Amino acid sequence: MSALLETDERPIIGITIGDVNGIGIEVIMKAFMDTRILQTCVPVIYGSSKVISYHRKTLNLNEFNYNPVRFIIEANNKKVNLINCWEEEVKIDLGKSNPAVGKYAIKSLQAASKDLLDKNLMQWLLLLLTKKYAKR
């Protein structure tokens, strides 16, 4: 169990990023720019700081901030947290279908699934990927 769960009554919510070319990341960032959400939960995004930074810059969402962590036990209960699920560069073409990016949605899902099974998450929000791109 996460140390956060022992010291904070707010649920830890895991959020997978889905398709790196899709609208999901923008929705996540815009939702968490409203800091009132932090009063109700401890959000943990499963994805890549490189991908989030690309979206933030491209969409001019500079007000969106996050706390990068390696493990969920390092999450800050006063910030949006991000667990990096991969380190490699990803070619992002916003709004364009690309089967090659499916593996990143799966990596995000696998990392969040592990934390859920280990009881480090109380709930999760899955942003999905088109079925035809979900091949490993």
C-alpha cells in the first residue's frame, strides 16, 4: 500500500494517457489546471514527461504543472503527479492516426494496472486507444 494512502484520506487516482496523438492528454491537462480537483484526489498520470511537455508547449498550456516521480510512493499529495512509463522519444502528430503509437498507450495501461493490483491506486481513469492500434 502506498504511503500516501496511509496519511491522506483523498483517493489516489491513476490516469492513463491513451493515444499520444489524441485529445486525451489535452483533456487531462485542462482538467487538472483547475486546482480544486486536488482537494478531492491525488492524481497520478501514467505516461511520459516528454509527451506531456510536447502537448503543453504545442497547445500553449503553460499553466499546467506536474510533479515527475519514478514510483507512486513518491507522489506529492498537493500536486498532479506523473510516472514516466518510457524514456524514448515519440513522434507526435496531433490528430493523426498512427498504429506505431499504440505501444505507448499499452505501456501506460500496464503501469497503472500494476499499481492498481498492488493496491496503490484506489481508482483509475482509462483513456483508451483505437482497438486496431492496440497491437504490441
